Amino acid sequence: MTLKEQIYIRKSCRKYLDGEIDMNQIHDFMKTVKPLNSQINYSYEILTLDEVKNHARFSAPYYLALFTDNRENYVDMGFIFQQLCLYLQSIGIGTCWVGLASPKKKNSDFVISIAFGKSDDMTREKSKFKRKTLSKISDFEDKRLVPAQLAPSSINSQPWYFKHTSDGFDVYRAKHNIIKRRFIKKWNLIDIGIALSHLYVTNEDSFEYEIKTDFEDIRGYIYVASIKI
């Protein structure tokens, strides 16, 4: 199945099987990913469970630790590595973004981890997705946004909001109360990147991304960027 098709069946995987994985598949795919910003500075490291400090309620045989030295890169990190998650699922490897797992040898550039491993429990029917309606994530319902609607997010917060423009969408993320902000921290920026990744995968030939200086302020939301699909 294609990466596009994975969007409509993927679920965050929390049940893994034993089995080795050819890590060259990851390295080779990462040479092909599209970033939002070609100048982004980031890296990743593949770790085993023994090399990870894990506070999540499940564990995986492998983890991808993601690093960048700039918070402004977090949207791009979600965008880049969700492409990898879709690819891994297409070859029978389940994934889950994990905010509660980090390298035991952590440095200040660490951002988030992705658990991964072989699995037979990493898909679901589209009707099983628990997501906000299209009218809740946009100024009016638009089926072109279904791929973003289905994107995973930290504690299923679904922070994205799309406002139609003359040639695309302005993209916003929700402001949260102080308690939720402390828990979700930087992860909602990554979530926005994940949703945009889904829109890119389903619109590779037409997808465009920019950060405008002129945009409408929307109460309860923070402007992130603008796209064309």
C-alpha cells in the first residue's frame, strides 16, 4: 500500500512483536523525505529499549530519538518523521510518537521519541478514528482536510485549525489552558507538522508551504503557517 493509503488505516501502535528490523530501510527512506524548510538542522538516533528511559504504559523493541537545536523546527520535525511513520507502516512496522520516552544519555537537543517495531496490531477501519468533525477543525467543512483530520496528536488534542484563503489555508494551533500547556509542552507544534505531513502526502504535486506576516488573528488560536494543496 502507498503512504497515502496508510493515512486512512494507521493507528498508533502499542503492541509489538519480537523480530529484527533492517535499519537501512530507515536510513534510505530518510534520504528521500521532504522537509518544509530545506535548511532545517536535525538528526535522529535509533535506540533499543535498554537505551531508553521509558515512562509510557507500553514498550517497544526500538525507538527513534529525534533531535534539533531550535524550537522553530518542531513543526518540521513532525512533518518529516510522520512521512517515515507512514513508510514504516507500509512495510509492516508499527510506530507511535512517545513523549514519555527519552534516551538515557539525553542531551539538550532531544525533542521526542518514536517507538517502533514489527506488529500485527497497527491498523483500524476509518470508522474507528476518534476525531473532531471537519467543521470543528476549519471555518467550514472541506473534505480535502480529511487527511489532516485523521492525524495523530498528543493525548488526541487535535490542535489544528484551518482557515480558508483565496488560494489555500492559513493554519493555526489551539491555545490551551495553563495546565494543558504544561503537560503538552512543545508537542502540539509537532502535531501540526504531522497533520501537514498528511496533507503533503495526499497532495505531493501541489503542496506549498509558507509563513506569512499578514494573517487574521483568531481568538483562541495561534497562527502557524499557510499552505496550498
